[in-house]
Amino acid sequence: MAEGKYCYLPEEVVEHMFHYLTCHRDRNAASLVCKSWYHIDRFSRYKVFVGNCYAATPERVLVRFPRLKSLTLKGIPTSYWNLLPPQSQWGAFIHPWINTGGLHLEELRLKRMVVSDDSLQLISQSFPNFKSLVLVTCQGFSTDGLASIASNCRFLRELDLQECQVDDRRGQWLSCFPDSCTTLISLSFACLKGQVNFGDLVRLVARCPNLTKLRLNCVVPLNVLHTILLQAPQLVDLGLGSYAANPVSDTYNKLKNALQKCTSIRSLSGFFSMVDLCCLRAVYPVCQSLTSLNLSCSPISSTKLCELIIHCRKLECLWVRDTIGDKGLGIVASACKELQELRVFRHTTQFSGVTEEGLVAVSAGCPNLKSLLYMCRQMTNAALITVAKNCPNLVCFILNTANPKLPDAMTEQPLDEGFGAIVQSCKGLKRLRLSGLLTDQVFLYVGMYGEQLKTLTVPFAGESDDGMLYVLNGCKKLKKLDVTNSPFGNVALLADMRKYETMRSLCMLSCQVTLGACKALAQKMPRLNVEIISPDVNNDRIEKMYLYRSLVGPRRDAPNFVQTL
């Protein structure tokens, strides 16, 4: 595009236009139109997303966006997260990002990062206008760090902890919120295991009239929940703690009356303890307006769960355990016609609850599905083809079968045709996880039809290097490729090295890649960081390889067990 065509627009107009570009990808594209737009974007962008914390340095980001106020960071690769010991010190430390001069943060959102108590204290003392802290699957900190945030962040609006590993050193951190704290809109600490002071919690909720999201941990009993609901009937997102009571008790009756006054609740989660069916009926009036229900950490039985779901006619998002069974998913299909997202997690290490029958039922009853995560005992090509036909609007499909090499449960054939139907019918598919017995044919389908695919996860699949080459050559928008225990080797890795410059990362675990090939790749592509873990000294094979694009070269905090080529 010629630069002159756009320069006649006043900068104030362009800046006003940029405010309507809320997606970071749209902002990136707009900044490339001309130099003028580039500079306008530089000084008007307050929110920055960094998908890999090692793709750039904090200093470089701050130079590019000097008015940065809101920062979102992702750290440890998804494939590594469950493989590395909690104290492995692989990296992804937040401290360098917040210990940078000239930074005036108000919002910080982190995923799979290492956050220390010192870092949380630094945040609380360095940014006087700090308002929002969201930590998702982070580790390294304790309730002492949370106490620092509570004590010093006078304008805090959001404190959200999701699936974090938190060291509970004391249950008094809620008391560190000063009496002047009235600004909270969101408070979530469901992942904490230790005690909290119930009096402090109730008083904090009572002081915050705009609180709309509250997710409690498993130690908060029903009698405290009742008191909280009386103080905050305006709640929209409620995470229940312990849900155990005698259905004829005074506590149960008070809770039932309090819930009837909470007419704004649209999202419900929690139920961490065993639930009596009679007690569960207290939430039925709330269910009529629910759009989101998360029971992925609840031990509710299939019978009780089905009774609950029947009342949730407006659900758009549902997270459950596989104990719901195929019968329960059939009830979901008949009751939740507006469902857009379904996640079925396994209850234990054994897959025993759901099969392809439940998936087919949901796909037939919920045609608006856009996101599916399904952990099941078995799968068939016929079921996948049916899902592809019934749910063409899928943008995310994650399948996890009991045996990663399990063939079609009916025909004993590979699941190539089923997944081929998924990528062919779901034109907007952006995220895909394969599972089951698969040959190179499925990767041919993915390369041919996965035009919008950005993230692909491949465990125990394929026959040769051709499979990976089909994907790299065909999926033009691919950003992340995670491969585990597959026969892809040096030929596939080195065939189209320039492709990696358009991707965020490539992770290969227990494949056929050798140290020599990794060194050759690193030498020819200096703008890529190639990190390896646990090379096999006997046959030159690499156990773990993580490749990612970086603007600043090798990272400076790599531990001894990580070698950067």
C-alpha cells in the first residue's frame, strides 16, 4: 500500500480509530500500513500481549511501547509444563519484566510464569496505580506475596488466581486489605488449599459494592457463603467453596433464600465437597439464568449432575468430569441448545466415563458448538465424521483418548478419515489436538484443509517425516506445533527452515531429531533460538527440543540442563 494514501488523515482521527482495534493482531497489522500509523500505534498502545516471554526483552518492549500500562505474558511451553518438576527452575521468571525503569504498569496477566514473593512485593511498591493481577497456572509464590499486593495496591480492582501452585503460609492475607479498599470487582482464590479468615473475607466483600466475580476455595463453608451472598447480591460470577450441609438444617434454608435474591449470577463453579442432591436444589433458581457452569473440580455424581443440568437451559459454556457418562451428555444435548464450549475432563488417571456416543449426542443437540475438549475411553471415525457434519463452526477441537495409539473402536482402522472430516468441514478451525492411531494420511488432510489452523498438538502419531512436512507446507497460519513421541526426524526439521520464522514455536519431545540437525538449524537460522534438554550421548538423539523465534537472541537465564545452540 502506498504511504501517501493514508497520510492525509489527522493523527487524532487515526488514534481514535486505533482505540476500536481491541485485538493485538489487528493493531499489529494496522501499524504496518505506513510510518505515521506505526508511530501513532507506538504512543497509543497501552495493552501489549507477548506470547513468549523470551521473544523479546522488557527493555525492547518498553522502547516500542513507552506508554505501556497493561501487559500479558506467557512463559513455560504447554508441552513442558507437566513434564518439568515444580522446582526445576527452567525459566519464565517475571522479575526482569517488572524490574525495568520507566514502566508504569496498571494491569498484569501471566500464564505459566514463575512469580516470586519478591516479585509481588516489587509490583505492589513500584506501581502506585496498579489495578489488576491475573495469574493462570503460575508458581513460585506464597500467600505472603498476596499479602503485599493486598496491603499496597490501593486501587486494586482484580485479583484472580487460576490453577496456581501457591504456598499457603498463613490464612490472614485477606486481613491485609485496608479498610479503604472498596474498588474490587473480581476476587478469585479457588486454587488456594489453606485456611482463610472468614471474618476478613466477609468484611472485604461488604466493602466492595461493585464486586461481580467471587470464587472461593474449598475451605469456605455454606454458612459463610450465606453471609457473603447477603452482602453481595450483585454477583455475576460465583465460585462456591465447600457445599456440604444437612438439607433440613437452618444453614441450608438461609443459603436457599440468599441465592434466590442473587438474580444477576450468570456463571457458577466450585462445589469442591460432596453434594447431597437435596442441598443441590438450592441453586436451581440460579441455574435458569446461567450461561457458564464449571464443575471440573467437583465430585458430584452423574445422577446429581444431570438433575442440575436439566435446569440450565441457557448454558453456553460447560466444564465437567467424565463421570457424567454418555447418558449425562445426552441430557446436556437435550437441555443445552445454546452450548458453545464443552470440556470433559477425566476424573482419575483411568478413562472410564465417556465414549464416542456422548460426543455424537452433544454434537447433534448443540449445533452452535465452537470449542470441544473431550477426554474419553475410545473413538471412531464415524463419530468424528458426525461431529464434523453437525458442528461446522468448531474453532477448537482437543481429543484425548485413553490410549494415544488407540484405533477406531469399531473397525480397528486408523482415525485418519475422522480427523480429515474435522479439518475439512470446520473451515475456521484454529486449534487441534490429535489422538488415536494415525498415519501420515491425516497430516495430508491437515495440510490441505487446515487453512486457519494456528495450534496443532501431535502425540504418538505419524509414520515418517512426510507427515510433518505436509503440515509445515500446508498450514500457512500455523503458529505453534507440539509433537510428542512421533517418528518425525531431521528431514522434516530441516526441509523448510524459513517456515519457523513465521511461527511462534516448535516443540518436539521424544522424536527422531539429532543434535547435529539442531546445530545445523541454529547455524542457518540465527534469529531462532534452539534449546535442547537431555541429549542422548550414545546416539546423538535429542529428548526435548524447543525452538522459538526471538528478537533478542539466546536468553540469559537458561539453567544448566538447557543448552542453547
